[in-house]
Amino acid sequence: MRKSSGDVLRPHEATLKERRRKREARATLPERVIHHRVPDEARRCPACGGTALKPLGPGKRTEILEHVPAHVERQVHLQETLVCPCGAGILTAPAPKAIEQGQYGPGFLAHVVTAKCCDSIPLYRQAKALARAGMPVARTTLCDVFHEVGRRATAPLAERLLALGRKNYLFVGNDEAGRNLAGLRSLVATCEANGVNPEAYLADVLMRLGSHPASPVGRLLKGGA
């Protein structure tokens, strides 16, 4: 059945809209300008052979899209420590940890979750990729941090989701793991449906969770302060 022109975009219009969307997305990518100098042996006029050449404007601009391999950095956070002249009081700035007693930052945790829930990359394959990036980490460790994020960030939401779709999560082995998986998958799917980068959003939520009491967690997940 053919729909009226007002119901759906024509194929040509849809193609143009998709191309425009891609151009807009690419325009937000970080830009690195790499300068290329004409080689010494080629710095001669092709017409008269002269060598008194001068720059012509800023140069010809050629744009390419390049993949920069992901990397992991070891961050050292120096926490300011203050002491009172009375000698009885000492204050230390809090450490930016997403998980209590954890050694992994919110960006790393968010990457593990979105790679598994958005891109369907199993944790064992993520472990292999991290090893290539210079960070050997066991699959069991990734599994632990994945479920820790689920308990910290999505527990209230996951309880409801597990009740609705319990059969879909039987393969994970137990209700707690099912709750974590259900909550995290729903969280990243909601981000994608609303045009929000799930990795950036989850990293922000995890960072803020580290500095908020347990009571406002639901508000944080909704985007509250």
C-alpha cells in the first residue's frame, strides 16, 4: 500500500536527510591540522624553473576521516590535604572515584557497559582489546565492574524491568545479574532513543554518584542535579 506524500519522506528526501545528519555529526568531531611542506627537491616552478616561491594563501585543504586507536591512561590524582594550626584537624579533598574502593574511572566503566550493551561486544573480547591497548585486565574483573555499575546506577529501574522481562534474562544465571543487565540495557537504549551519547551520559552519572548520597540516585538518572 502506498502512503500519501505527507505520511513518509520520499526516498530521495530521506537520503538527503541522512546525508545531512552525517555531515552534521562529522562537523562535531575533533579536528587536528597537519601541515605538509613541499619537499625541498620539488620547490621549483614547473613553468620557468624559478626557486623564489612564496606561500599562496593558507594552503590547499584536504579533509580525511581517520581512526585514532583508543588508549588508556593512568591518572594520578593529588588530593589537597589541609591541617589546622591546632594540630587536631586534617582535611583531605575527596578522590574522584565512581565506585567505592575502585581503581577504574567513570569513563572506563561507561565504556565497558556501552560496548557490551550497545555494541554487543562480549567482555572477553573487550579484555583482548584492552590488552592490545596496553592494559591487561581479566574478563572476570570486567564482569565484576559491569555488575557493580548495574548495582550502583540502575538498581531501582532494574527491579521493574526484571519483573516485566524475566524470561529474557534467565541465561545470566541469577536474578541479581539479570537486574543489572536489564537496567543497563534499558539505560543505554533510552539514551540512544533520545539522541544522547550513552557512554558520556553514564560516565557523568557515575562521577556524580560518587559525590552524592544514595537517596538522589533516581533523580541523577533522570538528569536532575
